[in-house]
Amino acid sequence: MAFVTSGGRVALIALLLAGCSNMSGAGPSAGAIERAGRPAASGEGISIVTLDEGAARRTASYARSQAFGDLFGGASPSGTVIGTGDVLDIAIWEAPPAVLFGTTAPGAGGGGLAQSAGIPQQIVGEDGTVTIPFVGSLAVRGRTPQDVGRMIVARLAGRAHNPQAVVRLAQNDSRAVTVMGEVGATRRVPLTPRGERLLDAIAAAGGSRQPVAKTTVQLTRGGRTGAMPLDAIVRDPVQNVVLAPGDIVTAIFQPYSFVALGAVGQNAEVPFEGGGITLAQALGRIGGLRDERADVRGVFIFRLEQPEALDPAVAASARRTAEGRVPVVYRLDMGQGTAFFTAQDFAIRDRDVIYVTNAPIADLQKFLNIVSSAAFSVTGINNAVQ
């Protein structure tokens, strides 16, 4: 029968303490995360949200509300309207015998033709007017070229012989959009009555210089700004919205990725396409959960969430960051029969962190292995001493 000496007991205690210090996992336990969320009602902690059908539906609904089709889908093609800075090409004709414009061709008598005098192109001033010979100052801003032609004819009535006017918009500077960022060339793209769309403007600026799957398009209209992956706009025609004068289109190089940690097949930062992936696809890309370690009830997604994507009761009392976002941890119980359907409905976003905790039995097994290893080591030490 072997006995452990006092020196052996000291060695055993030292090894056990060392083993306990080495038992720290790759991150917090499920209990630690739950405790961090308890003060959320007072605005001091993080918000723990059970990832179920309702939570997945709310996040999906918010994502749809931020799509270009909903934010900017109200614009429609409009007729050509003259604005400040536009250049007008004006031609005025007068029937023979010409009185104000042109001269009758020699020998034509009363049946000759009269041609309009050359009128320089007119730039619409800051006051919205142009000046035309024998017509004077004419307010044209906000009117169509056809309206201006009728106004000119009305002004010449009684002064010119059966006048006719043709007005053409030679240069459109007031109805244009600005395209910038990761495109072939930054430029202003004029809008025509046919109604240019978002992809038309990007194409007119030389297209995206970066891969479609890694490009985000930001659209600013008035005081509202939205952003969408270019890939999503290409795949969904509804998001290829009609542009409005003054819009600013910015192409941004933005690779998307999430981070996977804990008891999963691969701990890594994982890139994904701009079109997006679901939680189920994300778990598949990292090799799923590790059978020998993972707690199926401890699948967490850490995210800085927009308040509108949360239940109003949660958002009202939740802690906020300086940017107004809510630190949220979504918890999915993979032991539930509907978990895989929920995982297929829940979209992963850029910079999400997926973390899977160790199962309690895995930590216990790890401790027992350490104790067993320590005991054998002490027995070897004790035998060597004897």
C-alpha cells in the first residue's frame, strides 16, 4: 500500500492549484453572460434577448425598413424643369414679312421665308430669369422649356408677325446627382425625364472599382441617409430606386465579416458576401458546434443593435452607446426543435460576434482530467522520494 508523504501532499496541492488556474475557458460562461444582463432594466447592463421567432421577425422587419425601396422609393420620373445654372438654347421664328427677327429673302415678296436672328445661349441666373431680345427679362425657373416657349410667344404678340419659339435645355446643371467614392470617376450625372436609377448613375460614373460583394452604396437625400450592399441592390430591382435631383451616391469599400469564438469548429474572423448570410449558414461555415465541448443552450450573438429592431419594452430601458445603439446579446437554445428554423431566419450582420459556451459537463471533465494528471504526477514524485 502506497502512502503520500507530506511533501507529496504539498506537491499535489500545488498541482491542483495550478490546474485550477489553467481551467479558464475561451470566454465567459453562460451564467456569467446572464448575470451581466440582469441590471439591464436600470440601464446599467447589457440586454439579453431570447432569439426566437418574434426576435428574428423584428430584426428582419427593421432591416426591410432600412432598404432603399422603403426609404427612397417615393421618387418618380418628372418632366424637364428649368433651374438655376441651366443653359437654354432659344430660337425664335417669325413669318414674312419679318418685322423683328431676320430679313425676308430678296425677291421672295410676301411669300418669302424669315429666319430667326441668332440668340446666344442663355444661362439661368440666381434670380431664375433669362434676358431675351425684344422680350426682356423672363422668369423661367421651375418651368418647362415648353412653358417658356409659350411665354416668349405671348410677349411678342402684336410686335412680331406670327412668332414661333423653340426652347431647348442645352445643359442641365440643376437636376443632377453626385456620384463619388469607389467609382471609376467622381462626377455629376444629369437627370433626364426618363428617370435615371441608382445603378444607372453608378454605371455613368464608371462603375464600382471594388468587387460587387464588398461594396456598400450610401444614398443621401435631403436629411436622410441609407446604406445597402451593392450586391443586394443588383439582385433586387426594387432597391434600384429612381434618383431625385440633389441626391448624393457614395460607393464605399466595405468587406463584411463576423467573428466566431468559443466551442465551435473554428475560431476565426469569417468574411461573407454583401448579400448577407443567416445564422445557420454562419454556423456551417465555422464547422458548427463542437460535440465534446459546446453547450447547445449557450449560443450567443453579440451585437450593437439599433433600438428600432428591439421590442419597445426592451429598447425603452436599455443601455445606449454614444452612437445611440443598444448592446444586445441574442441567446439561441439549439436544444429546441424550432432552433434551426430560427437560425435560418436570423440574419448575421457585419461585425457580429458568435460565441458558444462550454457545457458544464465539459468543464467538469476538464477538471477531472487535471486532477487525474496531478495525482499520477504526485504518485510518481512520492515513489521517487521513497
